Amino acid sequence: MRRLVMLALAGTMLAACSSDSTGPNGSVAGTYTLRTIDGQPLPYTFSGGLRLMSDELTLMSDGTYEDVSRYSDGTSFVDEGDYTSYNGAVTFYSTSGDTYQGSVSRDVLTQILNGYTQVFQRY
């Protein structure tokens, strides 16, 4: 269960490449903080009891990303990899071999992964 949740959250990671939904020359690079899962603010408790306290997704301008998830039991999970972005659509390629999809509109990144809708905010 923990691996499934961690992979689900890891997929929410984004980085910058060519463009975002703000225009063809926009950048999605930056740090995004997870705000909600299925409309509920953090901390979020999954059905198995695992409680997510925070998640930060950093998209680097070189097309790589790092996603750090922190849990109430003191553990954390880091996912990293590459991403591509075009017209607001973002695809993440994790070093674990998984591929994730997301979208960016201005400073909000949204991803639906394993049935969870995750919304991140860039500051």
C-alpha cells in the first residue's frame, strides 16, 4: 500500500521543458506544493491509514524533476526522473520506470493518478 501511495504521489512531480498553458514560451519550472487530494487539504489520510503530511514537486528547467513526500510516521519518499511539457500537458518519466500525466494552468498543476486527483500550487 505504501509503495502504491508513494508512486501515486511521485507521479505528481513536474519539471520545466518547452511550454505550459500560459503560452508557447512559458515555463512550468518551479517548486509546487501539494494542496489537495480529492479536494481534501493536507494532511491526507489514505484508506490504509497512511497519512501524508506534505509533498513538494520541483521541476527543473533542464527537464528533470524531484518529488518529496513526507508522512506522519517520519518516513519520506523521493521520486525523480525527467519530464516533458507542451501546451499545458506534462508527462513525467520516473527513474522507477513509471510514466505519469499531468496538466499545468498558470501556477496550478493537476494530476489524476491511481484514482486520486492531486492539485499542486507553484509559489
